[in-house]
Amino acid sequence: MTDKTVKPIDKITTHFRNKISGQMRSITVPEWDTTIWFKESNTLEQEGRLVELAQKGKTIEALVETLITKARTEDGKQMFTRMDKTVFMHEADPSVVIRVCGEMNSSDDSNIEIASKN
């Protein structure tokens, strides 16, 4: 006799797998002559890094981290690497980075905003 009940943890992971394997959205960034694709969800580990930076008052760094973590090419490959962080922090137009991250986070409750208010 096998137990056919589904464990709660299996329901949790199935829900998340469905959420992250869903359709990507895109943002056209005319200033960069590019389109950035992204999924709306992050893992808790990724969210933790973003919240930690925001709580330390490093909101802009958290935004750059969001961009690096979420930005994808149309075929789903990561668009930026951790090595690009320095370039973003020193050589990218802050207003464009802020706008793009805002658009990426507009569909869900931005944990960066929540953390920075606490």
C-alpha cells in the first residue's frame, strides 16, 4: 500500500517551479538599445541578498543586484554577471537603472521597497 497523499513541501516546490518556469516578460530600454527579458520571481536566497543590501541602506546596490539577477536574454540566458556590478555602479545612468528595476519589480511586491521602509 502506497501513500498517495502529496506532502506540503511538494506542493510548495511545485508551485514555485510553475511560477519560475512561466512566461518571461520584457522591457525595452531605448537608452541601451536593448530588450531585457525577465521572470517576476526570485529564489528566497536571491531575495535575501536584496533585502540585506536594502536594510543596510544600500538601495542602489540592491537595484543593481536586482538587474544582474533578473535580466535575461530572449532565450533565457543571464544577461549580466557579477563582474558587471562595478560597471553598473560607476558607469551606468542611475535613472535608467532605477526605471528598469522599477518596471521589473512592478508586477510583484518589491522586497527592496519593503525592507527599505523598515
